[in-house]
Amino acid sequence: MLTPEQLVASQKANLETIYGLTTKAFEGVEKLVELNLQATKAALAESNSHAQALLSVKDVQELLALQAGALQPLAEKAAAYSRHLYDIASGTSAEFTKTFEAKVAESQAQFTALVDNAAKNAPAGSETAVAMMKSAVAAANNAFESVQKAVKQASDMAESNFNAVATSATEAAKGAKKR
């Protein structure tokens, strides 16, 4: 049975966790807003610069060269923006994952302690039921660890694919500029 002090301590820990996660979420949103403001300012400045350059074009060849020259930086900036966006999202997600895993580990330890305590106080002849319960807890812990590993592998693969696509897009833009 939980004591009132244990319940209060548990609620306090849960509130601190929620506050920490909320803070991390707001930090992520703040970084996203900052990134978007920087991108918008840069886009406006580049738009103005490009418009000025277009007004000074004297012939079709110069116009084509100007347009071709704008393609590569645009692709590189889009790739950089996407990279920053991905970094913000994955950083915030990593914080949530770390907190979630810590809470799950804490819950697993508490539940294991509860099962062990129940096993100590179990009536004679209930050894089989206690063993089955311990086995079920161990199986659940193993399943959770397997899921964590699979999610980590999928996340690593997604990041690798993202980097490959970003590099490919930048290279394609460079190739288009050369042509």
C-alpha cells in the first residue's frame, strides 16, 4: 500500500517531468520560430538582390546566366533549412525519448520491486504463480528493449536517408548549374 507521502512524492515527480517536457517543447518551438524568421529575412534580402540584378540585365545570355546562378544557392539553402529543421525536431524528440525511457525504467524497477515484495509475502504453494509473474515481467521488459532498439535503428536509418537525399539534391543543383 502506498503512503500519502509516497503519493505526494510521486505526483511531485510527475509534475516536474511534465514541466520539463513542456519546457523542452517550447524550446523546440522557439528554435523553429527563430529558424523561420532567419530564413524569411534571408529570402527577402535575396529576393531584393535578385530583383536588382534582374533590372540590370542587358541581354538574354546574362539573364540565363543569372537564373542558372540562382539555382544552386537556392537548393543548398533549402537543404540547409531542412537540415536545421531536422536537427530541431530530432533534438526535441531525443529529449522526450530520454525522459520517457527514464520514466519507463523507473516504473519497471518499481513494478519489479512490487512483484518481489509480493513474492516474499506470498502464501506457501504459490511459487509457480510467482515464477510466472516474474517471467511475464521479464518478457515485457525484453519486449520493450527490443522495441527501443528497433526504433533507434529506424531513426538512424531515417537520418541516414535524409542526409543522402539532402546531399543528392545539392549535387543535382550543382550539376544543373554547370550545365
